[in-house]
Amino acid sequence: MSDGIKVSGVSKTFRTRTGVTHALQHIDLDTRQGEFVSLLGPSGCGKSTLLRIIADLETPTTGEVRIHGGPAHRARLEHRIGVAFQDPSLLPWRSVTDNVALPLELAGARVDSGAVADLIQLVGLEDFARAKPRTLSGGMRQRVALARALISSPELLLLDEPFGALDEMTRLEMNTELMRIWSERSTTTVLVTHSIPEAVFLSDRVVVMAARPGRIHQIVEIDLDRPRDASLLRKPEFHAYVDQLQDLIFAQRDTPAVAS
């Protein structure tokens, strides 16, 4: 198994005026290179905190993260991590093309206009390359954010609820597009989501997290053939995984919190 992400003994504690919050407790997680993994769980279970630690945007209180055999800090400094959040945060005065190229400019790297155009085509926005964000729909803005996250050809793609603000039909469309793009690139990917069907549709494995403090409850292998398309949503094996994950999450309501 090729090394993907290795999270070892990661805990995170936040100190506030009102006391101490144990956001994560002793997280151990190994992924394979090129694997698509989703973090699933209730609000407050530390999914986004764990993602930010993997991205080296947050420092763990204990433990470490390694990405493809090296420290996460090095991967971030070498621009080998792409990140997309729920808010696409596009610069309103820049075109689609210029927003996608922005990470290269900030890194002081050469902007390859051909590579930018190829990514814009990959996310299906070639007819909107010169458009400003205000003229785009929510789904189109998220496509721009996804292309921007991919422009540096990252080894690791981290997605924090990128489609959470979209309506159900647009979200399904974006799931299908993300699956197509991931299939072409096979980039190691971690997705934070509250959507059980989304996690099943996209993932090789789903990490179910529990809260108070955040910890891994169970990891579920999703043994569904690839490539996947919307027809999968009608198949009984898909719904069996959805039911299994739903049972795991709802069962936590009756499970006492771990003492911290």
C-alpha cells in the first residue's frame, strides 16, 4: 500500500475564556495514496478541525500528520495541498480565469495559461472563462473553487463541505462532476460532509466520527464499482451503505461521551 495520509495520535484542545474544549482525542488514521476518504459525523465532532490539521492550517496539541511520507508542513510549503471550502471566496473583480490562476500568482510560480484553460474546461466552464463571479450560479462558483484548488496539481485535495450550501439537485450534479474529475486525476482526497449519500457516492472509505471529544467511531469500506454515476443512487447496495452509516451515526445518541 502506497503511503497517503498518516495521522498519528492527533489531539486538539482549545482554551477559551470559559474553559477548555477537547475538539479531537487521539486520532489515528491511515489512507492510501490516490484514495477518496470522507469524514462523516454530527456537528461538533471535529471533522473540519481534523481537515485543517491535515492541511497544516491548524497545529495539533499532540500527534503528527504525514502526507505521502513527508511532514504536512513541507507539503503545504511546497504547494502540494489544494483546499476548497463551503464558501468559494472568489475575488469579485477577477474573472474565472484569473481566480483559477490566483494560487500560482501567490506562490510566485509561472502561470501556464494552457493549464488554466484545461482546468476550466475540466470543470465545464470554458464558456465562462472571462465571466465575473457575480454572474455565476452557486454551483458554477464552486466549480471555479475546485479548479483553483487543483491548479497547482496538488498531491492532496482537501474539501470542507464544498457543496453544503447548494440545493439538492445542484449538489448531486456537483457530486457527479467531482467524481468525474477525481477519476481523471486520482488525487488523494479527503472530504468533510454531513451528507451520508454524498459520502457513499464519492468515497472508497468513510470515517464515521463521534463527538465530545472528536474521535473515530468506525471506518466503513465502500465496496462499490467505479466509475460511478447517478444510476448508482437507485441500486440496493448503495442504499445498504446509506442505512449502515445512518445507523452508526444515530446509535451514537445513546452512547455516553468519552471522559476528557
